[in-house]
Amino acid sequence: MSRFLLACILVLLMTFVTCRCQEETDLHLVNALLEKVEDVTRRLASMKTEAASIRKSMESIDKNDVASTTDYGEDEGVDDDIENRQLRSNSVHVHQAASVTYVRWGKKTCPQHAELVYEGVIGGSHYGHSGGGANYLCMPYQPTYDAPATGGQTTRGLLYGSQYYTNDFEPYNQLYKHDPPCAVCRVSARSTTYTVPARNVCPSGWNVEYTGYMMTSQYGQRRTQFICMDENADYVFWTSYDQGTAAMLYPVEVMCVTGGSIPCAPYVNGDELTCVVCTS
């Protein structure tokens, strides 16, 4: 009996020990598993924090890029605006600084809106000489010589004064055989000047400087140029009457041909041509 009881006690004891060991084993496994879960949880939290940090950095970079692009665009716009204003300002300054000069033939003064550069007398080649210049010049009253050769030379061009030959032309008959003056005039805020023959009005958008009549040498003399003599032409008061050796100035008549390049009607044979000096 005692042996049976002892055996039963041993069996119970072994069962208890076995169960106890099993419980301890299970508890150990559970603890190990919990540690694994906690480790994974920590890792996930760390990864989440790192991801948030990376996302924040990326957003900051994007904002900086956008701001930089926007600033660049604004700066570029400002630069363009400044450049455009400078160009407009420079254009205005250039336009204001621009000026044009012309000769007012037959007058000692300039129109009220123009500046007198200098006044003088009209000079040119002798009407009977085959050489020399073909153009007329506005000669200043006070010349400046540099190193002239002594005496007259035969190897030179010759420049003479000029005279009106207008005794048969009503507007200028009081000027006959007197010397014509001239004035060099400057007009600000203009850049172009042009003489329109056969007209006494300027094209649209152009400004009238003065009107007058076309003059040049007589057709049987040596060729010169056509100039526009002021309609209210003067003469140089101290000049002598009929110098005889001069560049002669005559009014200009038109020679028209029906169906020609200068057609009759509207042009009229024998009519003296008007002219106008225009600026723009």
C-alpha cells in the first residue's frame, strides 16, 4: 500500500514538475515573443519618425525651389521693366538731343523756332568758269585762315560771291544784282530735312521751315545746283551793285512736255517753281 501510495506520489510529483517546466517554457516563449514585438514596434516608430523627417525636408526643398523660381521670375520682370523704362527714356533723350541743320538761302536770320548757327553770304564758282565747285556755300563773315600761301596761285579753285539776276521776276526784282545772304539754322528734336521742289507746303507730318522759289545758274552758263531761296529774300546791304564776277542766281522755270516725265498740266511751261524746306 505504502509502495502504491509512494508510486502515486511520485507520479503526481513528476506530473507537477513536468507541468511546471512546461509553464516555465511557455512563459519564456511568451516573454521572448513580447520582446520581439516591442523591438519591431520600436523599429517601426523609428522608421516612421525618419520618414516624417525626410518628408519635411523634401517639402522644405520644394518650397525653397518654388520661392527661388518665383523670386527669379519677379526679379526678371523687374529687370525687364527697368530695361524697358531705360530704353524709353533713352529714346526720349535721343529724340530730344537730336537736331538737324539746314541753310536758309537769302536770309540773315532763322525762323523763331530755330537756332542761328551763323550767318553769312552765298558763295560759288564764277558763272563763266568750267572748273571749280558746282554747289553754293554759305560763307561766314569772319574766315579763319591757317597757313595760306603768299599771293594768288594758278593751281587753285576759285570761290566768288553771288548775285541775284532777277530784274524780270516780280517777287525779287528789287534784289537785282545785289548779293544774297544766308543763315545756317539748327532745329532741335528733328532728325531729317528735305527740300521739296515745285511745292510750298510740306508733306503730312513734316514741319515747314521756310518757303521760297527755286534758283540756280542761267541755263547757258556753267552748271551749279538748285537751291531754295526764301520768298522774302534780303540782300547784303553793304555790297556794291553789279560786281560782274560772281556766281549768278536766276529763278527756275519748268520745261514740261505733254506725256513726258514732267507732264504739262499740272506743270506749266514758263512758270517759276516754288519750293519749301521741311524738317521732321
